[in-house]
Amino acid sequence: MRQNNLVGAGPDFYTPDCKDFIRLILTGNDDKAIAKYHPEVQKQIGRQKALNLFAEFRQLCGELKTVDLESMEVKFDSEGQGENIELTHLVQGTKGNCFVTTTFQLAGMKFHIVGLSIKPTDVVPGQDAAVPEPPKP
């Protein structure tokens, strides 16, 4: 199996782009954030769908506090070549915390953002995670 450049780059290569993308969204720079998507993805999802996702993210997270890498996953095609890379970051904000997954794909000679998903965590900023009570005898 051949080594794929997507795999060899590692999370340090992609994380700055993820952080910039997240920062643009949470500071309301929607046009610049949309421009980070691959042009074909921009056409497919449309401006309004992107704006709705960005607004939901801002509502869940508030102002950006921190972004920390949680995981990186390479999705392979049927020939075992790296097809997509997904980086998941824990984004902590003033309103809430979210797991944000940014998907990259190599198109031409450039890595492009082709996907974004946001999932709220169960932890509220300023509070510890709820610990269940032990069962009663």
C-alpha cells in the first residue's frame, strides 16, 4: 500500500486551518468562513445552509475561549488510499462546549475543507460534569 500525503501530514498540519475556520465562524466572519470551503462544496450546501449552521454554532458556544484537538481520523477509499481526514476539536465557549469535526479532502494540489459538524458536549462552562449518584442498597 502506498503512503498517502493526507496521512503523512498529521494533525499539526490541519489544526491551524481548523482553528482559523472556527474563529471566523464564532466571530461572525461568515463570508470568510464560507470561502474556506471547497468551491464545489459551497455550491452544494448553499450559502443559507452554511449561515444556519454557523448561527447554530454561535448560539451553542458563544464567544471562543479555547480549541483543543480531540482526535484525527483518516477515511480510506476502496484502494486503501486516504480519502478524507476528519479532525475533531473540543471548542470551549462562553455559552457552552462543542465537539467540532472539520473534514478535509485533497483536491488538485490543495487541501480543502469539505465538511463541518457540531455536537454539543454535556459539560456546561463553569460546572463540573454531573456525577451520577451511586445505587441505593
